[in-house]
Amino acid sequence: MTNKIEISSIIKKRTLGLAFVLGAASLAFAQQKVNVSGKIVDKQNNAVPYASITFSNKANKLFSDAALSDEKGEYKLALTPGNYDISIEAIDYKKATLNKQISAGGSLGNFTVDPEGTMTNGRTKDIEGVTITATAVKPYRVELDKKVYDPSTDIISKGGNLQDVLGNVPSVSVETDGTVSMRGNSNVKFLINGKPSALLGIDSGANALQSIPADQIERIEVITNPSSKFEASGTAGILNIILKKTKGMGFNGSVSGSVGYLPSTNLNTNLSWKKGNWTWFVNGGGGYREGEGKSDSDTRFFDPTTLATTRYFEQNSKNKSESNFYNATGGFAVDLTEKTSFNLSGMVRNFSSNSNNKVDNFSYDASRMLTNYSQTTALGDSENLSLQGDIGLDHKFNDSGHNIYLSLSLQKSDNKSTEDSKEFDESVFEYGSIGNNNTINKSVIGKVDYELPIGEKSKIEAGYRIDNNVNDYDFLNRETDAGLNYGIVNAYSGNTIYDETINAGYAQFKSKFDKIGYQLGIRAENSLINIEYQSLSGNTSNKKKDYTEFFPSVFLSYDLGSTHNQLLLNYSRRINRPRSWFMIPYPTSLANRQNLFRGNEDLDPSYIDSFELGYAIQKKKFTINPTLYYRKTTGDVKFVVLSEAVGSDVLVTSPYNVGNETSYGLDLNLTADLFSWYKIMASVDLFGYQSDGSYFDPTRMTKPLSFDGSGVSSRVRLTNSFKIDKTLSMQVQGFYRGGQKTASSESKDMYVLNFGANKTIWKNNGTIAFNIQDILGTRGRKTTSFGPSYEKDSYMRWNPRSFTVSLTYRFKQGEKVDAPKRKKDINSNSQGGDDQGPPM
């Protein structure tokens, strides 16, 4: 009897419960949605575009929804009446949360968000709290430890690549051969999303820069004086390339394509899907490009004792190239809990090219009478395949900034190249060489970063990092003998393995009291390097380097009325470890027998002490940021050109630790909205330098030679932006690089003029752009090099005038795309709502 009563009771309870649930569900689905709207603004009441607004229904997660503000900061969506927790997220702004009861449709008014303490994303951020901020639409802004450039307003690089974008970044210049420098120093460290990446290949060459489409780039952080949180390498500073990521719930994306001349094509897409706790993304790009360059040189050889000219040698070179490339990145991020997230991604990059280089060689006697003419042809093929996998785990202990970030990156890059060179004397084949190079790079990077806030204005940061890089170089050089038969050159063929492990730990403390902000940090790095070299001729060597160094950093700021008007003072110590291929002790190519490059396995790192004093004022209409800087380098590395032997016409370029160098200058950056239709962005770098030291190579020199020099130079860039109407804009940019003199070379002035225009179409969902690079055809480098027994004038032009036309289509940001809609079932309770799941 008792059992029957209990069973009956249970059935009744479950029946009542089921009835309650069905009744609640029926009531919920029966409710009608209402249209609400609003606007996201900052403290100055300026619109915040592309902010993500999430409405989380407290009673039923099925009623949760999200939207993305448009260019005017406005949003619209339909919601079921109820009580909602609202969260607002926007790049460069703090996350805002509030609660609101929504009972009827209409405007919710303005929601205000505060500027973020740091402009980087959470996984790569460095300085927080003590920053200067500006509205998100400005192309350039200044923070305590870096400058941030937004390429979205850059018309000239539309349809281009990372190299084109870098040519417009303040404090950065791109040389005619693709070399990137900051304030005249080419020892720049590249990062992708805060860490080294196989996307840039080995040593961040120009080909790698050209394989990253401009449309994939969210922003570029220019860090001229990095704090102790960053790795200590890169004496010129760090360029952190932040790639685009999802900004809203649902489906987001864009597709862009371009064509240009010299013949070039490019197709790129960015797609993401964000639903509930999951975010999926895939970015990819590919294209084809042709290049055409020229290089001329005229060398005078003389007796170093009498200075009398003994002979002349002239070379005229033309190069044509074709390249194909693609890269694709895909992955996901998921919130495992409200405080823990996990991310996984993979990347593949391929770059292949072939080149045809023709060189005319003229030999003259002391009277400038022709004694011999020959022609050299060099056919080159190369291919790079890079793979990378990244995994990360982020955990928030609480909502006050107590966090830990863990990441692991595995990278591999396989580079293969072949160079076939032939020399003809009066159309008669005289000499030939074939060089094969196979390089495999493997890297493992592990990081742990920890943040602990102390009160409202202070924070302790600490972390550990390990980098292991193994470069395996295989070279096989063959050349013809007297019988014109190819044979292996044993002395210039062999294998070099460069194995480098760097263990690093850092700690820093930052705080602010009254108007003074400060950050103090220390970083310790142990470098263990092993270089094993063995040539086919039997020459072997094994170099080991093991050293530990400390790298302090100090950042100070003083508010002159507000955080938009500051004085900035900072100091850091840096290291320049030689690139691995700088230490290969034999020529890697014999294609140009008159000009060889040979590494120096005895090369040591150089160290730099860097000081900066800056002022920054940022208002709604303008930004002014002058910075005085001073750098002292010890163990400075310079490229020295010497004759291979006494009386030889062959010149060999090698790197040497030559002594010390002091550089100083003024770096001035300015943006101004002069009128509603006219804006300018200017960058001026005036710098001086002084070198002192000496170098000695016992294989080619009998005594050390001094390496002293000093001089001044300049870089000036002015970008003029014109808004013709609401859909049409134009840009005109001028660049000037002053001449520069060192102990072994002197370069001449250069100026360049570029133009770009773009027009929005298809209700602002599309953009068509056109640009011309080097309108006047003046982008070329003239240099005079000199040594103990020679003087060489040379001219090099990387590419002639070119133009590009590009078209971009953007999917509606935040639009929710689910499975294809089916015909409505009249027996279904569904009201056709979006099943977004719980908000992120």
C-alpha cells in the first residue's frame, strides 16, 4: 500500500513538473519580441564602431542575443521582454557590464565604454593602466611603451602586402631591397600576434613580408624600446603584427582581390563563426607576382700605397622574377568555463619563385680601355614550405586582472633553392656554377605569463619562456673545370647545424600615484649556442657559446593635466644575436664570382643601452609625439667588403664585430584633421651616429684596419588624405630619405611619391581601391663603398613603378548564419528565433 502511494506521488510530481516545464516553454515561445536600438560611445561621446553588445536573458538563455555596432556606433536587434545582463566589448576599450529590464521596444539610449589601459589583446598585452588613448578611428596613437598604427585608413597599401603597409608606418622605413629598418637600424625583431611565427619564414626576408596580404592585418605595434616582458633581441626594436580576428557573434568575414602591374594578382579571405562559447576562424590568401629590378656597379682598384689606379671593373645587372604564394590559418577558441578559455590553431605557408638574372661584366685597364667583356646569366628557383601549430590556455582567477596565460608553438620551415650560373666570354661559354641549398628550421616556443593586481593601480607581472631553434644548412656548390665539366667545390660545400636554446625569465612591477606612472622590470636570458660545421673538403669546426645576461627596463610617465597629455621617459638594455646564416664560414653561392658573401663563425652578439624621452598629446583633431632617443652599442656588427686576396678582383662581404656605435636623434610623428575633408600624417626622423673600432681577418689582411665614421641623416614621410565625398577618398604620400655615410660606405638621397584612392560601394559592404607606387620612378639606392684597395659606385632598384586595383567585399559583421531555413511547420512551437546559445 505504501509503495503504491509513493509511486503515485512520484508520478504526480513528475507530471506536474512536466506540465510546468511545458507550460513555461509555451509561455516563453508565445512572447513576442520587441525592437530595441541604441548607441555605443566613449567618454567624449564619440561613436565606438564595431563594438559587440551581448544581451544575456537572466531567466532563459534561449532569449539571449547579440549585435555589432555599425560605423556610427549604432545597433539594432529584436529581444524578448525580460531582465538582461548586458556586456559591451570593443577593441581598445574595457569590457562594460550592466543590467537592464526591457519591457517595450524603443531606444535604450547611449552606453558608454572606458578606454582600455593597454591597446593590445589580452594574450600579447604588455603595459596597462598608464597609457595615452585616442579614438579608435585614428590611424596612429601613442602608449607608454609603444606606438600603434591602424592600416585600415591607409589607401595606398590597399590590395598590397605587409611590406607595403610597413612603408607607411611611423618610425619605420623599407629600403629598396625590402630591408625593414627603424630609425636607420635594420636589426628589427618581427612578431605575429605577440610571438615569432613561421608565417614570416626564416629571418623575416622580403619574400615573407610580401606573402602576408594587407587585408589580413588588424594593426601594427611599433615598440622602439621594449620592456622586460618582451624577448631582449632586436636592437632596433620590435614590430608586432596583429592579424584580424572575429569581432562579433555569428558569421563574419570579408573577401578581397587585386590585380596590378607589374603583373600581380592577390585573393584573400577572412572568415569567422562565433556561436555560444565557440569561435571558429579561417584566414587565407594567395597570389602571383612578377618583379623587375636592376643593379649597376663601377669599381676602381688602386694601389693602397701610391693610390694609383690599376684597373676598373663594371657590372650591369637586370633581374626578372616570378613568384607564387599562399598562406592559410585556421583554428578555434572555446570558453571551457566562465574563467578558462582554450585555443588551438594551425598555419601553412608556401612561397615559390624563379628568377632570371643577367649581368654584363666589363674589365678595363688603368686608362679605361676595355680589356675583357663577359656576360653572366643566373637562373634561380626557390621554394619555402612553413608549418605552425599553436595551443594556448588562459585562466582568470577573478575579474580584477589576476590571470595566467600558457602557450606552446611548434614551427617548421623547409627552404630549398637552386642557382644555375653561366659566364660567357664574347658569347663563348667559359665558366659555370650550380648551387643547391636546403635549409630546415625547427622551432619550439613555450611561454607562461602571470599577472597579479595589487590594489587598483598596481600590478606584478612575471613569466618564463623557452626558445629552441635548430637550423640545418646543406650546401652543394659545383663549378666547371678547365674542360668545362662540372665538379663539386668541396671547400664551398658541406653542412652547418646551428642549434640555439634560450631560457628567459622576467618580472616587472607597475603602478601609478598621482600623476606619475612607472614600470620597473628585469629580464634574465641564458643563451646556449652550438655551431657544427663540416665541409666536403674535410674542414670542420665546432663553436659553442654559453652566456647569461640581464636586461633591465624602466618606464616613467608624467601626466600634464591628463593621460592625453604626457611626458614619457624610458630605458632598456637589448641584445643583437647574429643571425644563423651570418655565421656560416664559407660562401653559400658562387653565382656571382666577383661578389661573394661569407659568414663569420666568430661573430659575437652586440649589446645596446637605449634611452628615450618623449612627449605625447592626443586630442580629437590631432596627435603630436616628438621623441628624443640615444643609443650606445658595444660589439657593433658591420658588413665589411674586402678583396679575396691581394690583386684579386673578387670582393667578399662578411660581418664583423667592429667596436662601438653611438646613435641619437629626434623622432617626430604628427596626425592632424585640418578640415573635415583633409587629414595629414607626418613622420620625421633626424638622427646622427658615430662609430669607432677596427676589424681584422687573418686570411686576407696583414693588420687590423680602423672603422671610424660619423654623420647625420634623415627620413621624412608625409601622407595627405582627402575625403571627396561620403564614398570616395584619396591619398598622396611623399617620402624622403637623406644620404648617410659610414666608415665603409656612403649612400645618396632618395625621394618617392605614391598615390591611392578608394570608393565604398554596395551599401558600404564593398570597397574598390586603386594605387600607384613610385609615380616618378625615383625609388633607387645609390651607394659608394670603399676599402683598402678599391672604391665602388653602385645603384640598385628593387622594382619599377607599379599600380594595383583591388576589390573587397565584407559580409555583414555580426550577421547570424545558421542552417538553411526550412519551411515553417505549423505543428512546431518554433517562432523562427535565433538559437545562439549562451553569450560568450
